[in-house]
Amino acid sequence: MYGGLPVILFVLVGIFIQSRRKRRSAIGFATSWRARVWLLLVVSSAVGSLLAVAAGQGWDGWLWAIGFATPGVLLVTAAPLLRAAARLGRPKLVYVLAQAWMVFPRSGETQAGATLWAALAIAHRGGATAEERAWLRSRLSRETRPLGAFGCACALLRLLDARAARDEGRAGDAEDATTHARALLGTVTYAAPNAVHSTVRRLTHELLALLHASRGQWPGIATMPDLDVPASVVALRAYVHERLREASTSPRTMRALRRARSPALDALFARKPPTPTIPTAEALARGRATFVAMSRHEPVGINAQMSMLWAFDVLMTPEFPDTAIPVEAREDAELVAAMQDDVANAMVPLLAPNPPPIGALRRFGPVSARVYQKLESLLLNELSRMASGVRERAKETWRYDAAREWTDASMSRIAFRRIEQTFGTAAAAQVWPEYGHVYCKLGVLFAETRPRRRPLAHAVFESLRQDAQRFGDEAHAAQNTRNTLVTSGVE
């Protein structure tokens, strides 16, 4: 009786998708045959279950309804079930399940979605081998729609690279890979809502929050959204707003801790409040210990880095009773200055990847002043090199694979963010005109030249729009608002 219903529904789904493409709607759907089959199964299961209940009698009708509704139920529950399967640490199994479930059919990121879940399974298991990481990259390279899941998968692969490099003793490579991962995750947060599945966005915020917490970058956690985020992010935000400000823990925070079920979060909340003042000898010892830890590329918080600068300002001052400068050299001003310069030169490479807000210091000593000058020169040169590279690239219209372009867009933004993070908003406002103009060129390149990557271009323009509003640049804000509207789709 209903034999022609699947054929009619399949044709209607195809017409609906094509009409959406012709109108260039912001609500895009994948056009692969597998996505059409999934849409056919979901729609036909919903209609078939209703007809089965209406035409059947007793338990037979309900059994038919359950059978018809199963594809739709599987599609709706795919993300939580795959997340639960990833915790088992079986990447190949999770990859096959994700392929069979057609994860993220709305955006069509089947390959990127399956690779993301497989990488997450390896992250839960730990110890990614070089062969496994190469296998993940080969699968990710097959993705033809590099949207939000693609960007998140690239970041997770970089985090796996960082863990492998750390296990092999290559601390510098681990630091670089972590920086790339954090930049990629930041780009995903700027992408259009239609280009990022809600599950991917939640995972992105979770990974970002954990990276910020591992380095004590609490301001980054404080500015993260409070709604539609995992329980771990809710708990970390509460730690910033409650525990660091010596407020009592709210019932909502306790519920988030129970849902997160994380020993690391429990240990974090079990910490005692920091001591307001500590003896000078202990502060100097902590500063030296921080320098040793950073030399080993161990994660160090912002407060510890700032305390280290103060400690070496004191230790490298000849007038201090316990100064580290030898007695015979204290009267030689040039020799003292050379020793202070050597200490600053040793600190700058350690601080440059994740510089502390040195511009917030109220007073500068002989070492911190030199570190400020050297960081300023280093970061401004980095921004200048980025700007020159983007201008040349836009002029020659050079295009690369999706993974490299996601990384280029992310690291170009980080070159500007480091200046603001280190020297404050006023310093960022001075370099904003050049950065805003150059970074916009990169977004236009992604949006207008083939292969077009308008979802990535949208992330570039959205970042520029928010920065322009912060700096009061109304012209750039209006221009990038129009750009975000043009690139808000997924095609």
C-alpha cells in the first residue's frame, strides 16, 4: 500500500536540498548520496511509525512503529553514544560506527566527524603511535567539506602530536603543537553556527578550557560562555568566579563537579587559597624553580611567570644583600648590565610562546625591563612577518590544502593576540589598523578564490568584527559585519 512512499520521499528530499543550494541559504545540507539516504530513512521512519500505529492493532502496530523509528533514534543519539564509545579507547571501532551512523549529516562532515571521534578515542586511551596518527591524517584528508568538525579534528590531532612529543622528550615540539591546537580551537569558536555542530562546539569549549587551566590562564576561562557547555567548563568557570575570589562554592558548582566526575577538577577545588604574602626567601626560591620548570618546557601559570620576573629583578640587583651577582663584579656597571642582559636573553625564548601580561607590571626592574623590550621587538617582528606573508599570498592568490589553511588562519590571529596578551589593549590598538587590513585580505582570499572556504573566511571576519567593535573602529566593524553575513552559510 505504501510501497511508493520511499521513492516519493527520496525525490522530495532531493528537491529540498537543491532548492536550498540555489537560494544559497544559510541553512546548508550535505548533498552526498549517503546524507540523502539518511534523510530518507529519518523522514520515512517518522511517517512509517505514524502509519504503523494508525493502521496496526495491539502490539504489532507498536513493534512496527519501533522498527520504523529506529533510524531516526540512532541519528539523534549518535553523538552521545559515540562519545561513550570513545571512552573505551577503541579508535577503529569508533571510526566504523561513526561512518555507519553518518555523523553530522546536516553539514556532511562524515570523514572529519569519524576522524574526530577516533582521535578522541585515542586521547582517552593515551599513547598515540606514529602509525595511528598517520592513519587519522589520511582519513581526515578525504574530507571535502572542511567545516567546524574538520577544524576541531585538526586541533585534536595536534594535541596527540604534542602528547607523543612530550613522551619522547621533545618538549619544544610539544609546546609548538599545543600552541597550534589552541589556535585552531579558537578559530572554531568564531565559525558560523551552521558550520559547527553543537556537539563539536561543546567539545571545542571543553578542550580550550582544559588547555587554559593547565597553564593557569584563568582570564581565558572567565570569558567562556556559561550556557550550552560541558559540566567541566561550568566547574572551571565557577573556580575562577568563586574560589579564586574566596567565595563559597554554590550548589550549581557542586552539581557540575558531580557530573564532570573528574579527579583533576576535584583536586583543583581541594586546593587551599593562595597565601597573600610569603617570605622573600621563599618567593626567590619559587622564582628560580619556575625558571627551571620553564627550561624543561613544563606548563607554568601566569602568576608564577610574573613572580619569576620579580624574583630575578631582585636577584640581579647589586644592592640586594642576597644578590646573585658576584662581589667582584658589583662595582662594574657594564659587567652587571651584561649579566642582566644575559638573564633576560635566557628568559625571552621561554616566555615568547605564551607570554605573561608583562605590560601590567607597575614597576620594572633591571631584568623585567629588558624582557619587556625584547618581547616587544620579537612579537612585533612576528606580526610584521605575518603581515608580509599574507600580502604576498593575497597578491599571488596562493592556495593550499584545508588543514594548512585552517592552521594559517589560526596562527595569523595568534600573532596579534600575543601582543594584546603581553602588553595590553593599548598596545594592541596601535597595531590594529595594519592587522585588521591584512587579516581581512586573508579572509577575502578564502572566500573568493577557489577552492572557496567560506566557513573559514567567516571565522576570520567574525574575529575581525569583534575586535573592531572593541577598538571602536566603526568602519571595519560595519565592513566585517557584511562579510560575515555573506559567508554565514556552509557552501
